[in-house]
Amino acid sequence: VAAALGGVLMAQETAIEIDADAVLGRVGPGLTGACIEDVNHEIYGGLYSQMIFGESFQEPPWRAPFRGFTAYGGEWRLTDGTVWGEGPDGPKLVSEVPAFSDGEVGVEVFLKDAGGGNAGLIVRVDRPGPGADNFAGYEVSLDAAAQVLRLGRHRHNWELIRDIPCEVPIGRWIALVVKLAGNTLEVHVDGRRVIRHEDRDHPLESGTIGLRPWAREAGFRNLWLQRDGITTPLPFQRSAESGLEVSRMWRPVQRGSALLAARLETAGPFVGVQSQRIEFLGGGGEVGIGNRGLNRQGMAFVAGRPYEGHVWVRAVRPVDLFVALESDDGTEIHAEKRLPVAATDWQRLDFELTPHLDETQGRFALKLKAAGAVDIGYAFLQPGAWGRFQGLPDRRDVVEALQDQGITVLRYGGSMINAPEYRWKQMIGPRDRRPPYRGTWYPHSSNGWGIFDFLNLCEAAGFLGIPAVNMNESPADMADFMEYVNGSADSEWGRRRAADGHPAPYRLKCLELGNEERVDGAYFEKFKALAETIWARDPDLTLVVGDFVYSRPIHDPMHFDGAASRITSLAAHQKILALAREHDREVWFDVHVWTEGPGASDDLRALPSYVAALEKLAGGARHKVVVFEFNANNHAQRRALGNALAIQVVEQLGEGRIPIATSANCLQVDGQNDNGWNQGLLFLNPSQVWLQPPGYLTRMLSRNHAPLLVKTTVRSPGDVLQVTAKRAEDGSALVVLAV
């Protein structure tokens, strides 16, 4: 087959010649995979059917110390119209004024001394949350120790734009003004312009405003906002809710003259370290708490469809607890049910609610309508069977979209598994009894959806599932793991698996040990202890070494640089290969590749040399390389091109060398990117799912898979065109991938 592209590149002809009879190797179906982990809420708040975020009330209290503001961390106090704020974690006091683009913001700042740290304004604030860099916005702060004005940008990270020398007095009020116009910020200190900056790199379009001290105490007064020539003071006034202690992902609910008392109860919590107490003190109406799902984005309800759930509660005296599906402000009650609570310890109350109206910004409410108190330890809400995939705790629309995308392999791993508390034994049994843990990406992570929920999903959806486990799991626990996952139903851990709803063994074929590890002597010792335990219990299971990134070609396996883990030799890899050969087992090595696009990254160019280096060291050991993470900082068309280039390289290396490639991130919840990895293949919100360009690439390749790689010859100006071609076994189809 010979083809000339219609048109010319750089006024020269580009030609592709394909010899469909010259088979170069095989390409397996495993190159259209995705990597999923609970980063940016892919699971908890995403795929997991649990609609409530903050299910076990482990988040610290939400603070509304001042009317019209929300505090994220720190201590804030009001004295004679002046707000004083401090805290070690970059606290923020964010105004509830609607987002805007252009205007002016001003405040007076008081710094008592020239100690370290800084304080000032944050503008164009979007998606704020607890944590130093957990927001998008510009930071404009005053540093008395360094005598500078600091201008920086946060995109759920920290990017210094510039430190500008500036007089920053102590012991008196300093007027700080920021003018916003398009991509330009102009900052004035005490009436003098200090900087005018145009953000050409990553301009932030709109947002609200806030105050932020960093590593010091600061005072703020006379905050104002000017838009369209109209200046609006934003006074600090104590909130009526400032005395309420409500777990951060929930909010107080009060209707009528009823009075609410709320506190976090640490005595005998249901799980974790605390539970939520609510009490009706008096008056008429109702009080309680409401939850709007992940980061309070709002819940979606479908009219006429049932939603099911349960709560774990306790009470000293009998009380009626009401559960309800409501509009965002509670003015519309779509469904409600009374749950009698007995005067006993923790008790589970089940319910079903069917809304009579559609809703896209709803909330779930727990309420009291008469005098009484109740402790709430856990709350669960999910769609009925109609909205879940094959009865599993998975959103049906998300799983069906993954199937339509053509996903063939799912890897459940990533930095999530490196958290010290990430342990498989915390992921079994009733999901409401599984302990919350401090996760890599969220400090109050849920074990409600874990490794075995992942395997259930893959089994039902037809994906090859490859989980990863923490490298610090003990050999004894991994022996139990193998019995739980692949043992017979009459073994000790097999019986537990059956009790958890899966009588048959999972028949797990592949398991990764660690993620992005430093593969050195210490890793080898851990790997050896785990591998020998695992292989003794299942000789057919393939173990995967959780390696990292190599950004420079490896010419000598024992002397190189460019490894992200900073190792300089593959000596530990050689020991792992020798161990596999000694036990007559196959071992795989997982390396990660950047696919930012549109061109090839350094680590993609280095990938073939890594494969060749392992072959030099193998000494006959059966092994392969896999790429479990294509990573990028975007999900645009250029990322699709980057992924396509990477897949071409993998195809050319052949199935015998690299059988599997998975792209991160599998999912991304729209507008809730808290962790900086803006690279989802499939986007979702509470009611919709849709593909991004790299996701469409996966679908295109999956739907047009052909197993035989054939010879191609390409002539293009500047060698800008990369082409691979594959054909069907019987020659009935030819697939050309040109980038």
C-alpha cells in the first residue's frame, strides 16, 4: 500500500509506504488502558456511588466566624472591626461575594513585627479548600522581614511570579490595593504603584477575594471592593453560626425560629476520631446539617427514581431524625422520611427517598423538628439499582462510559498507595465500618471503596484489573492477601471474601508492589520478602516492580543519570531478575512516561534504552516492561498527540517487550481538581460524563485494534510525521496511526 497525503507539508510531498506482508511483531490489546487512583476524587466523590462527601464526619469543623466569609484553616478573631488571623497552614478567609473578573480590591494590613512570613490579599480566588495551596488565585502579600511585595499564582500549587522591593513598615496600618483588568494586575502600597504585571503564562480569569496570612499573625481592616465605579465596603461582622461545630463538608440547617447546637463528639465515635452531634434547643421549625456532595458542588437527583441509604446514629433519649433530599438552600423539599432513633448505642437506620423533581444543585439533609439530640457517625446515600453498574457501588454512567471508551486495562495505583495508612486489610468488611485514613491526596480519605471493590468492578465490566499495594505491607499480611484474593472459599481468608460477597476466587493475575519507588538495595530486600511469600502461594501471579521515570538514555546499566528516583545503576533490578529466574517466575517493571505533547518527552525517547538495559541484565529471566502511567499537565488535543506518540513507540517495541500501557488519569471531576493533576481522560460531574481528547484517542485505538505490526516507510519534510501500521490476522483490515 502506498499513499500520499492529500496536500503538502511545507510545500513538499509527504508519502507513507506500507508493506502489509512484512510483519514486524505483535501488538496486544493492552495499550488502551487507564490508571485510576483517588487523586482529584476519581473514586470518593467520583466513580464511587456514595453521593455524600464527608461520610464519617472526620473533617475538622467548618468555621463561619464572620458573616459573608468562610475560613479555611487558622485562627480568626474579631476585635473592634479588625480581623486578626494566624496559622501554620496558610489559612484563608474567603469572601462569599460572587466571582468577578475586573475591578479593584483594597484592605489595610497590620504587621506587629518584622518576623518571618507575610500577609495580604488573594484575588480571583476559585475552588478554595483547607491547605496552604488548595485554591486557585493570585497572592499579593507583604513581607516585613524581606521588605518585599510578593506576587504569586496558585493553581492548587505555588508559583512565584516576582518579589518586588518595597517598604513594608511595622507597627502601623498599610494600605494595599490590587487593580484587576483582563490579564493585568496592578498593585499599590500606601498609594504608590509597586508593580504592574501582565500574566501571559497562566492567566486566571475570575474569582472572589480573600485574606491570607502565611506563617505569621496579621491584622486586617477596611476591606472594600470596587466594580463598575461603585465601591462596596465588606465589613467584618460576627456570624450567628460562629459557635456551631459542624464537620467541614457539612453545613448547618436552620428553618424558622428553631435553635441548633452542634459539636464534634470525640467520646466513643462510630469510626475514626469523631462523630457529629446535633441538638434541637428550642423554637419552632427544624435544625440539622446538610451535605452537597464533593466539595459542596451540589447533588443531582432524578425525579421519580429511588435513592437508598443509611445512617449510623445513637441517642440518649428517643428522638425522630428526618432525612431529606432538598434544593441547595432547602426551600424545596424533594423527598423526606422520618427515622425513629431509639435510646441506645450505635444503630443503623435504612431509608429510601424518591424525589418528585429533578435537581442539579441539591443537598442531603439530616434534621430534627422537636427537642432532642442525636449523634451521627456515618451517612450513606446512593442511587438505586437503576443508577449503579450491575448492583455494585459504582456509578453506572461512568462505568458504561469507560466501556464505550474501549478501556481494556485498569491499573489501581499511583501515589495514593504510598500513604503509610494505605493497607488492604482496612478495605474489607462492611464499608461503613472500614476506618477512614490519612491519604496522600486527601487527609480524610475513605476506605469505603478499595482494592476489592476495584476488582469487582473490573470483573463485571470486562477490564483486566491490576492493583498496586503499599511496599510496606508485611509478608504475613500479603500471605493473607493472596488467600483472600485467590484462595478457596473454605480457607480462612477465602471465607472472609465470601462473607464480603465474592465466594469465588478473584483469580488475580498481576499485582504491583509499590509505586514510583527508589529501586535500590532496600527496595530489593522488601521485594524479595514479599515476592517469595506471594509466589509460594500462587506461582502463576505476575509481580510488577513499581519503578519510576528515566529521562535520559541508559547506555551502561550500571552507570547512568536522569532517574527521577536518583538511582545511578540498575543493580537492584539485576537482583530482582536473578530472583525471578531462581524461582522460575516472570517479573514486570513499571516505568512512567510524560506525554505532555505535542512532541515526544525526554523519558519517552529514553524508554527503549531502559527496555534494552533490562534485557542486558536478564540472564534468561522472563520479564517485561509496562507503562502504567502516561502523565501530563493537560487533557487537551496536544496531550492526545503526546499519548499517540508514546503508543507508537510502545507498538514498535512489541507486545513481547511492553504488553500494557495505561494513561493517567482515568477520571476527573469537573471543577474539583484539588491536587494539580489536570489530565483526566473522562470528565464527570454529578449528572454527566464526557470524554476529553486523549480519551477519544483511547476509544479510536481500541475500536480499531489490529494485532500485527507491519513495515512502514515515511517521507515527510523535517521528519515531522510519525507512522505505525497494523493489520488484522486475516488481512481484512489495515490500521494506520499517523502523528
